[in-house]
Amino acid sequence: MSANVELDRVTVRFGQFTAVSGASLQIAGGEFFSFLGPSGCGKTTILRTVSGFLDPSEGAVRIAGQDMAGIGPNKRPTALIFQNLALFPLMTVAENITYGLRVRGVSKPERMKKADELLSLIALPGQGKKLVSELSGGQKQRVAIARALAVEPKVLLLDEPLSALDLKLRQHMRTELRAIQQRVGITFIYITHDQGEALTMSDRIAVMNNGVIEQIGDGKVVYDAPKTAFVASFVGENNPFPGRVSKADASGAVIDTAFGPLRGRNPGGVKAGDKAILFIRPEALRLGKGAPDATITSTVLSVAFEGNASHIFLKGAAKKDITLTVGRLERVTIPEQGVEAQVTYDPELGLVLPEGSMARE
């Protein structure tokens, strides 16, 4: 069983500080939904508010249509997996998994049956008698998930559970976690600052900044069609070219930048005279000369070879370098450090957005 979750204009304050401001959204039952944002943006505060460890200062949290006001964490149809997992080191794997059932008075035979079922679900059959200290990082992660699932929550809340794992294990656990969620079919609400995690696993993502939800959408929409300068600069790599709009119409907008006039599509409807930023993804740039309003000339600062691709860094107009990604199989000559190079792009792959705050991480 899964449940839908609704945030209705939720605001959370700590004294004079507003951690979350007017958050409204609906999460469908059975959805894998992620809150993505930098440290301190309010995403963990939202998770703790859904779980009942915090009360909203304003607004309401509803689970399966029921207002959660006055309902404590132990009475809500939720389970929470903390960042540090909080497993009991002196208990066996099976005892960890069934701890919540023991507290609820479930008999030992029923608990052991449930432990066996969940060990099979998380691909650790027959491991129930091991101590937690005998497990690898990825195995501990799965045990924490099984323990949360043992009490049959309708909503599983996960607070950056993969952050302590090394890169390869983290990438493997993304696949594992998504597969488990699809097998059990319950609602997952996932907190992360890792864009790769959010894009890989989520049905939809809410991108947060300074306590405000800036955009909600699936991974492709958030990556390809960000609505704000913050989302464009936080989700994936992006090259910003700030300036003032000189022309704007239904087909796009031209910005006067430090590299001359550059064109991009204009979904936000900026007008001539507006301050704006043109964003171009590194993979959208290519070496060579194109149209006058889609060509950038700059000096090559360095080249980083990364196996399947090379990243070319060119001198930008501000502190941020321009990054161009060239695939290993592309038949181009990589320019050397110190030479002047021209790069171009399809204006349809350039995105003009109103000037706004940019991500620092």
C-alpha cells in the first residue's frame, strides 16, 4: 500500500529564520519523489515536517488525504531512513530488521518470517544471523531499507542515505534503491544534494533554493528546461553568459554579452532591455565557427581527458570558465592550451532566462 502526500502552503520557521516558505505540491501514491538542493536549502526540514518531527508554522501536511496536524511520528504511516542509518551494532541483521515489529508486540515467529521475506527482497537471503559489523556499506544500506519496510509504511522518507558511500557503490545503490521501490510500490520521498541521484532515480524532482521550491518536474524537464537561473546553474553543468537583451521575439532572444551578441530560445519571455543570462550546456558547444550570434571566441586554458570525453576549458568573461565537452569518438582536433579557439552551438540549445541568483555548489 502507498499513499499520496500533499504539502499545502507549508512554512517552517525557527525564530526569525524561515527554513521553508510556502511550499505546495502533491506527491502521488507510489511515486519516487526527490527534493534536490544545496545544503541549507530546507529540504531536510520538509522531510522532518512530513515525518512529524517538526510542525509547520503555517500550512498543512496531508497523507492519504488526512491532515497530519497533532499526529506524532510514531502514529504516521511513514518510516524514516536517516543519513547515518542508525543500525544497532550489537544486534543481528534479522534483529535490526524486525526491531520495529518487536516494539509493536509482534510474535517472534512472525518477525522471523518477515525478516526472511525482506532479506530476499533486498538480495541478502540467509544473512539474518550476521552482525551488522560484518556487512559492507551497501549491505548496511539495504538492511536499513528493510528495517523501514518491515513496519509496512505507506511512505518511506530517505534523508541522503547514500552520501557516506564511495562513488561506485553509490552509483550501484541508486539502481538497487530504485528497483526496491518499484518492487514494493510504496511512495518514496528522497532528499539529496546529488543531482545524479535525483536525475537517475526520481519520477519527479523538486529543486529548492533558500527555502523555496523553484521548480518541479521530471529529470528531463528540469535538466533541459530549467525555469530559473538557479535551477539552470545547479542541475548539471552549464555555461552562463550574462548580459542585456537587445532583441526578443517568439523565436528567441539575443543578449549582448562580453563575447558579443548571442542568441538562445526565450521560454521566459524576456524583453529588449532586460538583464538576462544565456545558458549553454557543455555538451551543446562544439569546436568551429557558426552563425555570428552563435559563435564564441576565447583562449584555451586547459584540457582534461576523462576517458570517454575531453573537457576543454576556455577563458570566461567572469570567474567561471567556459566548458566544452567533446566525446571520445568525435572526429575533431583538440586545441592546445594557450591558443585561441572558436566554439559554436545551435541557438535552440541555448536558453535565455531572466537574471537571478545562481547556484554556488
